[in-house]
Amino acid sequence: MAQNAEDREVEELIEQLSSSPQKSPMQTPQEISDSSKPRQRSPVKELHGLLSKPGNKSRPYKGRLVKDRRSRTGVRGGPKKGGAGGKGTWGKLTDAYGGDDAVVTKDEHDPNYNSEEDNYVVKTVQPEMTEEQFQNFFEVLIKEYFDHGDAEEVAISLSELNLGSLESKIPQIAVTMALERKADQRELTSRLISDLYGEIISAPSMGKGFHKLLENLEDLCLDTPDAAEVLGCFIARAIADDCLPPAYVSNHNSGSDKTKIALSRAKVLLKMKHGMVRLDAVWGCGGGRRPVKVLINKMNLLLQEYLSSDDVQEAERCLLDLEVPHFHHELVFEAVVMALEDGSDRCSERMVKLLKYLSDSNILNPDQMKNGYLRVFDTMADISIDVPNAHVVLEKFVSRCFDAGFMSRAVKEKVSARGRKRFVSEGDSLSGPKEPVLKIGSVS
């Protein structure tokens, strides 16, 4: 009602303006005197005041009212989002639906909300290897590890694979390969299992791997007769290294006879005095880690057994078990000294036979052979104290070695030169200046 009243008032003012006569440019004296009276408000100004009220959306245009459609907020009233917005629209023609710029719903109550899309990281996932592929790969890796002994390199190679359920195969394959090898490789295997535990191999996978070894122990004993005792040592060492729980042995009471032997062996090693400390050396000291005195004693026993049995192949096996190719010159030294101390032709012939066999099989290389003989030549002064005829026996022994074809002429000449020099010096010392003999007789 108020709006209609205002509109009628505006129309009346417009009609009043249009019907009023135009004023002449010159004013009369009466008009001038009337000008001193209080001036009434002009109808135009009243109209302007009415139109300037807030909320009035009409304006005069050529003597008529026109609806004012201009925005009073200062914002241009164009279509939203360039004509591509609004409810139920598909966007512009070139817009891609659901692309990288798509809006992700963050409201948990929204039906399109997906919690997995909040924070995610894209990674390259390598497919899991098959059991056969992993076994071929890991066997090659273990053989290389037995050569260099670097467990960190093995861990790096395994970390690049998607192992999944194949973690239990690591201790299973490593121990199986170590059963057929010597103490050095078994020690390296125990260290590898300890280093990989926790980082590459989990606790359940470690227990599962040893459980598989116990199940396959019957087949392992076909290739390695002492596999049960060796596996018991591996289990005890793993418990000492905290790779297996202490109750692992007591929790596996059932099984075959070989399984019981392995578990019994592990139980004995764990119950001995200071067992956890002694298990660090359960495989002993192999190769160059053994003390020199121990190696010398073992080589002496090897030569004594050979003189009794005359079995060169057994002597070869015992020598290779020591795994000290850099110390083979000690065998040559002990063999020659033993022949000099015995002095019999039987001992010399057997020692020559052994040295020739080891030389032909490339177990004793020329450098080790030469160093062994030179050590004998340098200690002949001490040997001659216990064996007076050591030089004579040495010349005969060297001649037999040279005739057998495994001694060089240069080494033989050194022996002859040193022997002749020793004899000359001894002769000189024996035939030295004698004390003058006082003869009792008549003095002329």
C-alpha cells in the first residue's frame, strides 16, 4: 500500500510540472518582491527526493517511470562461471569431467566422500616373484656372499624385491646351502640370518623357515649325513642371536627321528655352561682366523697320519679342510724337517710322493713350494744341532724332488751352494790352528 501511494504522488508531481507555464526570463517588480518570501520546495526536487529513497526501483525516463534494473552492489550480473555453472549443468564444452582439477569432496557426510582420497602417495610397486624365480635369484646371491662376506650388500639386494610370502625362504635356502659347505660358510650364514632379522625377515617368517627345515630334514640327510646335528647348531645359534624365541625347542617336540636329533642337539648346546656366549663360536674358527700354532699342530698330525696310511687323497682332503692356501709353505717345511729327522729312505720317498701329488693337483703352487724350501735352508744351523747329518740327508731329498720334476733348478742350486759352504766352514773350524805341543827332550 505504501508503495502504491508513493507511485501516485510521483505521477501527480509529473502532471503538475507538465501543466505549469514557462517563466519569462525577465522578472517583474512584484515577482522580485515575492522572492523575499520563504521559498517553497520545487516539485522537481520533491520528485527527486521521492526517487532517491532506498528501495525505490523506478526512475523517470522521457516523462514516464522506468523500472531500474541496475545492481546496487557494484557487481556485474553476468552468468555464473561463464555460462557453465549452476545446478544440473555439465560444464563448458572443453571441460574434462573428473580430471586432475576435479573438486574432491571433503565433507564426511557427503555421499561422494572417499576417505582414501584425502592423503595418498603414488609408488611404483614391483610384482611378487614366483617361488622358483626367487630360489634361483637367492642361490646366486648366497654364492656371491660366501665369496665377499658382505651382509649389507645382500640386504640391499633383497630390499629391492617384493618378497611378500617368500621371506621364510631366506633362512631355508641359506641354511640348506650351508649344510653342504664348511665351517666358514656356516658361520657366514649364521651372521647373515642375524643381520637380516628384523629388517628383511620378520619373526613369524623366521620361525616358519626353520620349521620347513625340520620338515625336510629327512631329505637333507640324504645329501648331508650329519644334517641333523648341523641344523641343531643353526637353531641354537639363532636362539643365541635372538632370531628365534628360547621356547622354540620345547614347542617342537613332535617329528621324525632326525628332527628329534636336531632339537636335542640344540637343547644340549643351550643348556651348557655359558652356552649363549660359547654359541658365538659354535662353528669354530675357520681358515685364516685360526691361530698359527693350531695350524702347525694340524699339519703335523696330517703328515704323521699320512706316513702311517700312505693315503695321499686323505692327506689332500685334510689339507683343503684347513682352508689356508696362503699357509701351505708350512706343510712343505714340516714335511722336509720330518724327513730330515727320520733320516730313512721310506720317509723321504713318501714325502716326495706327497709333495709331487699336491704339486700336480695345483694345491701347492710354485711360490709356496719355494718358500717352504727356503725356510728349511735358513734354519739348517738349528736343525744340524739335533740332526748332525742333516746336510747329507737334505741333499739326497732335494735330488729326489728335482728328479720327480716339481723342483726348479734354481732352488736345487741354492741348496747345493749352502750345503758346500756349510761343510767348508765346518771343516775350517775343525782344521783350525792347533796349539803348539811342547816336546820334552834334550836341549841342544
